[in-house]
Amino acid sequence: MKFRVLTIAREYGSGGAEIAGIIAGRLGWTLVDQALLTEVSSRAKVPAGEVAELDEQVDPWLYRIMRRLWGSGGDGYSAITPPINLLDADAVASLTKQVIQEVYRVGNCVIVGRGAQCVLRGKEDVFHVFVYSEWRDRVHRIEKRLGSGNNANELIHSMDASRFEYVHRHYGMSRLDPHLYDLLVNSKRHTGVAAEIILSAMEILR
């Protein structure tokens, strides 16, 4: 069967998004990354910046407790009124899942992150890839992108943890489970080579 969708999960700083762009360009497919945030913001009727802040995030545990209290309507909590038109990380994740399912039906797309490997798990026409890289290469990429004044090591730890928690909360899976993927690729500092490896694997394994 010919693959019609590619999902790319990635370590922060591994170059996964860049690789996705290269592959989308080579195949003439739609890149579903920032465009996904634009679509979610349109459906939620909020600025894209607000969606970006909640993208691949998990609401704090205290907030989740308060939200359950808002919905209980009893036990003396009926006076607690939730904000109107509340947009939180759970709501963004739900809309994101809907968009992923819809772009899958259209096909010919490369989806970056957002638990797409879980949403589309078991689809025989989807190829799942995890992109990783050595720590020093990741630090190099982040410092090149954001400048050496930022704490790249801390940022990498934080982003990796957020993405891990996101997949665990919304899909009950570990994003590091190799069984979620058809291919694991070490990008090193060669995103173009990594893209070629993925394209070759998709051609061979289809």
C-alpha cells in the first residue's frame, strides 16, 4: 500500500520540523505544522498566539481540579463560575485531534508532532517517524536559532518534558515507545540526509 500521510514526532532541537518541510516539498504534500495552529485558532475564534501558547501543553493539575469543580455544580461549589468561552490546553488538544483526523482523510500531508502518531495509529497508509539527535547537536541548533544568550539545555529539557506529558495525558502512551513508529532517525546535523533516509524508507516499505 502506498503511504499517503507521514507523521513526524521529534525531540526538541532535533531538526524534525525542518525535515518535515523538506519532505513535504519533495513530495508536493501539505505541511501540517504552523498551519494546524492557524486552523485551530480559527475554530476556537481566538488569536493564533493564544493557541501557540497552549500548543502541545498540559493544563496545570490545580487548574484541572478547579475545572472539575466548575462542572460539578454541587458540594457548595456552584458559586464558582468558570470564565466564559474558556480556552485551555485540553480544548486546544481536542481541536488539534479533530484537525489531524480531517487532514488524514484528505491525505498527502506531513504532520508534525501533536500526538499524530497516536491519533493515526494503526492506519496502514500512514508512515510514522521519530526524529532524535545527540544532545550537543540539539544545543547547537537551539543556540543558532535563538542565540547563545538563551539557556538551551534548560529549554530542551522543558520542551521534551512538555511533549512527553502531552502525549501521555491525551493518549495514555509514551511518545518514546519505539512501537509507535515505523522508523527512528538520528538527524545529527544533517537534516537533508535524514529527509532522504525517511523518503527511501517510505518507498521501500510501502
